Amino acid sequence: MNLPTPAIVPQSAVRRLPRWALLLLCLAYIVPGFVGRDPWRGADMAATGYMLELAQERSSWWAPLLGGMPPDTDGLLPYWMGAWAMQLAPSGISPELAARLPFAALLALTLVATWYGVYCLARSPGAQPVAFAFGGEAQPRDYARAMADGGLLALLACLGLAQPSHEATSYLTQLCCTALVFFALAAAPYRTAAPLLALVAGLAGLVLSGAPALALLYALGGAALCLCSPASSGQPQRHLRAMGLVLLAAALAAAVLAWSLQLWRWRIDSAYDDPSEWASFARLLLWFCWPAWPLALWTLWRWRKQIASRQLHRHLLLPLWFALVAVAAAFTTQPSDRALLLGLPAMATLAAFALPTLRRSVAALIDWFTLLFFSASAIAIWVVWTSTQTGVPAQPAANVAKLAPGFVPEFSAFTLAVALAATAAWCALVAWRTGRHRAAIWKSLVLPAAGATLGWLLLLTLWLPMLNYARSDAPQVQSILQVVGQPPCVLGAGLNRSQIAALRYHGKLIVQPAEGTAHCPWLLVADRRTPSAPSAGVDGQQWTLAAQLARPTDRSDFIWVYRRSSP
């Protein structure tokens, strides 16, 4: 029995979103964050450090080390890509920019794969809108294109996508590979070569970037959906079974590849074992997936009869499976936000299928909330920037000086021009959206996507010097260099991977493990116990405390500098 679809869409509602506008929006989202900024402390800085070690042939390509420590993720593919890009880049390109270029391509590929994945799912028979008695309903191809535009806009609007998707780390590689697998499963009933290529690349990339369990779950879930789908779902039963068998073979191949490379690890390490911590996880879901998650829940509610039917509607079950896997991974592994990142394309897809069912009042609420939120955010960014440049108003500049002591504001005519152009485009878009004659189905997600892009672009132009000063280790490393100079090597005790990479990148310092045999004149300690015993396993009688250096924006984050006092 075919259940009536809740989607009621006339042909007038599937007008084409101008390609130039969509491409310009994607470009404005991708470029900031990859160009012009320093590597930020944490996973971004650590990954850059390993890439430099490989590119400069100071470490093994199969077992990279940084300060004597291996990477905290098993997959080596992201480090290889960054190192290869550094080696192949022309001399005029900085190493960090060269390393980011392939990751910028991965983000672009993620957006493309998500668009085509939604497009293929929207062409499914169960996803089609209600046929009108006298015609005039949306045509399948136009409807699928409009839904794909809506899905891409929903992905760009997700608040949690911005920073992780602009870091040259394994998490962006996993996101791109997840989007490729999602596209492969969505497009499999309609094409052969492209889905097969995307499936192989996606599953292999997930394994080689340290997520073999996700590769296995995606493939097994897709196989179950294909093998259990009845012939009435729009595809011959033989074709569906063939796709299911291919997916089972792909799952087996991914498992064998991970086993042969010794990538299987027990990674269950949840920070939410205590029920009292569940509120923290709920807050993460609330802001990280906004605004996709409320629209996705609305989709599940409005399409609930189709989900519960025996038809196994692929346009609902496929993104639901990917989203559930990501949420489960975020709840059981660390870091939770990076695991949840992989579910954003699926959640954006579910959000897109809410668009044909939204009431006018709900769409208006989304527009007004988005308009007020992002306009207020843009005004705040402009006010703080103006204050730091001119001193008017005085209080924001005083707050910046208090939070980031030593920061010297910088002025760039180019970044100012870019920020002004983006703000003008936002104002023009708001004027367009408030026009009553706009009936496109994707209209409710234009302001969220453009607002998120505007906020990200303004932060990475007007606030870039402040963010680099606050989130980079460069100021602290420069303070260390003023004390130690340029010794042949320094010993490190308690330093994490990001700190070691920053010392190597910003200070050209070679950090050796304190427990090793290297004889270096200086010792850097991040976990000081007592002045006489700077670190476990280090003889405090050989060292004299020379300086206590904190990060300018975090006075509790110290590095203790010791000078060797005995030969």
C-alpha cells in the first residue's frame, strides 16, 4: 500500500537557485580559514607538525614521530596528503598553506557530494510530492534540484561545521569520505560508475584516516537497506540485491584492509558515562547541529508513516542511519564534536525533506530568528573591530586588551574590503528575502546559510589578527625564544603534541624527550611538580629555573624553562 506523501509542492516552488549565487556562497565559506591564518593550537597545530616532519624527511612515513610521540590517530592518509602538498608546492607558498590546499579540496568535495546525494534521494519514488488532480505539481528533476539546494544550504548553516571543516586534520578527511559513501549509496539505483568510484574512495579513505568501524557500519547499513528493499520501491529486485552484495563485499574489503594495517583499536571512551554529564551532550547536539537538527526532527515526524511502512523509503532511512551512527559515535568516543561532525551531511539531508512540509508561520519564525541572530553577531564583530582600530567605543578595546594582553591591532585594506562586500551582500539578501513574491522551497534556509557564512567570513577577516594571537602558540613560543635563543636542541617534559609542533614550527626548535639520552642545554616543562623536580624521571638537581612563561590569553597555561646547571 502506497501511503500519501506529506510533500505538497507546486512547480512554482522549485525555481532554480542561481548557480553563481550558490557557488559564490560556497567559495565564501571555504576560503576563509584555509588562507591567511596561523595553525591554531590543538589538532590543527599537531597535524601540521607531523606533516612538516614527513615533508622534511625527519620521520618515517609509516611511523611518524613528533618529539618522540606517534600521532594520536591511527590513520596516516591526512598526514601524507599534507606532506605531499608541502613537497610539491612552489617555493613561494608557505608550508601551512600548501598543506591546507588538499583539505580545502576535501571540503569542496564534501559540499558537492552532499548536493548530489540529496539530489538522488529526492528523485526516489517515495520522496515525490503529491500529484495534483489537474497537474501543476513539481516535476521530479526540478524538485530534486531544489531539494538538493536546500540540503546544501542546511549543511552550510550548521554552526558546528565551520571550524572543524577548516582544519587540516583527519576529521575533515573522514567527513569528506563519509559524504562520498553517502552519495554512493544515494546514487546507486541510478548510476553505476560514479557511485562505485565514490564508494571505494570513501570506504578506503575512512579506513586510512583512522575510522574503519565507521566504514564497516556505513557499508553494512547500506547493504541491509538494499537487500531488504522490496521490488515495488522503484528498482528491480535483482539490481537491489546486486548492490547489496557489492556493499557486503566492500564492507569485508574495508575490514580486511584495516586488519592488515593494524588499524583496529578499541576507542570506546565516553565522557558521558555519568548521567549528570548527559546535559553537556545535549548542549553539544543543540548548538553543533543547529539549525539542521530541529528540521530533521520535523522531517521524522511529518514522514513518520513512510518511515514505519514496509516500503523502506531510502530518502529517509539512509540519512537516518548515517545520522544515528554519528550520534552514537559522538556519545561513545572522544572528541565528541569531531565524531558528530560526520553526521552533518545526513542531518542536512533530513532537514531538506522538512522544507516541503513547513508551515508558513514556521518558515517566518526561522527567517526572523536567523535575521536577528546573525545581524546582531555581525554588528558585534564590527563594533569590536572598530573599537580596536579607533578606540571608539572604548569599552570593547579595553576588554580585548584585558583578555589578550600584548595584542597589537593590525589593519588590512584588503580584509576590510572583503568584510564590507560580505556585509553588503548580507543586506541585499535580507532585502531579497523579505520580498513577498519569493516562493522557492529552499527560501527558508537561505538566511541561515548566508548568516553562518557571513559570521565565519567576518571572524576570519576582521578578527583574524586577534584570533591568531589568542588561538596560536606563536606568542608563547616567541617568549621562549627570547630566553633560550636557538640551541641545537631542547628537552621537553609534559609537552603535548600541539606544543611540540608549535615549538618546531614557530621557533625552529628541535624537541627531544626528557627521558631520552639527548644532552640539551634547555628543558621545557608543562607539568611542573616542584622547582627541584621539574618532571617525573628528570633529575631536578641538574636544572635551574630560568623563566615561567604563560600564554598571553591563558595565564594558567605555563611552560617552565630550565637551564642545565651541571655538565
